Amino acid sequence: MLAEDRIAVVPSAGVSTSRRPGRVILAGGLGALMLFGIAAMRLWPGTVIDTAEHLIGVVRGLGGIGLIAFGALQALVAVSGVLPASLLGIGAGAVYGLVPGFLLAAVSTLVGAVLAFLLSRSAFRPAVEGLCARRPRLRNFDALIAQDGWKLVCLLRINPVMPFSATSYVLGLSSIGLGEYLVGTLASLPALLGYVFLGTLADASLSAMATGAGPFRWVVIGVGVVTTLALTIHLGSIVARLGSFGGEAAGGADRPAP
């Protein structure tokens, strides 16, 4: 347990996000990109696949500079969610091979995940702390989330149903420490390795993914079902523990403090 990295909830009702207008605007813009990417993949999957294939083709023709460009693109996707990160994982395998492609995709994804987490924490966490200061029940819930730390992050990262960038921003709102966040985020790397391996088999893997073909797709679906069930059970245990906190408080735990 990396408890030393945990950020304690400090009453800060007076802290306003107006002191960080640039960060709030940036986070809001990235959030809009993320929602657009999720909607586009649902509504126009073929267009999204074609766009990813075009970008990968451009990077392939850039040589050594393409390595930097691909890493920057992967990190941007991890921050914004404008494209599915799995598509770029497949692209990394197709362009750079298994080991170099995985290392490039893994490092870039982790960098993007940390940037999204820190941006969310810097821009929006003070407002959450203000709410926690006024609502003891919310403060207790935040503390329980932090106690689970890397275990909860791990469950969220393994679950392929949870959008990667959205999860990063939501976790940034909590008091989970950066160290535990990083440890839990490592759980997303085995799936990324699988996508990179798909990319080494054939460039057509992107199109195959769009149609949902292949045994790997069924493995992903199976993992999604199992981890969703595990996550539901885990969150249920947190809610149950929250009830015990509420029992210790004097009846009005949910009433704002005067």
C-alpha cells in the first residue's frame, strides 16, 4: 500500500477553480474531445478506423521522427480519448513490431494517464475538497476510495468497458495518491500488449476490430464481463462500509455543515 502518496482531504471550501481558469478551460476542452471520441466510435466506427489508419500511415512514412510523433499521438489519445487507445496499440505493433511497439505504446499511454490525472486534480479537486468539507458522508466516501487505492484503480483499468481517459479524470477527482494510481494503471498494460501483438500479425487488424471479428475480441468481452462483476461487488463493499461510517455519525451526516 503506497499510503505515503495519498493526498489527505483538507477542508478548502474557500478554494475556487477561478484561480486556475487556464487549467479548467484546458480540462473542459479535453473533456469535450473525449465525449466526441466516444460518440464518434459509437456512431461512425468506420470513419474512426479510417482516420486511425491514415494517421498510422503518415507516421510510418516519417522514419525516425515518426517515433516521436507516434508517442506524442498516443499520449494525446490517452489524455483526450479522441481515438480508442487500442487502435493505436494495434498501429504500434504494425509499424514498430512487438517489443519496440509495446514499449513505445506503454510509455506514451502512462505519460498521458499521468497528465490527465494531474490536470483533473489541479483543476477540479479543490472544488471536490470544498464539497467534502461541507458533507461528511461524501468525505467518508472519498476516504474509503483512497483506502482501496491501487486495487480500485486496477479493477477500473482491467475493465475494457471503462473509457481510459475518462477513468483518469474521475480518479483525479478522488484523494487516491499518484503512486497508487500509477501502480493500478499498470494493470492496463497486458491488454495493450495484446493489441500490439494483433498489430504485428497484419495491418488488417484495425478493420477486423471494427467488425468485432477474431478470438481476441471475445477474450476482451469475457474479461469485461468478469471485471464488471468484480468492480460491482467491490463498489458494493465500499458502500456497505460507508453505511458503517454513517452509523457512527450523529444522524445528520449528509447535512451540510453550517
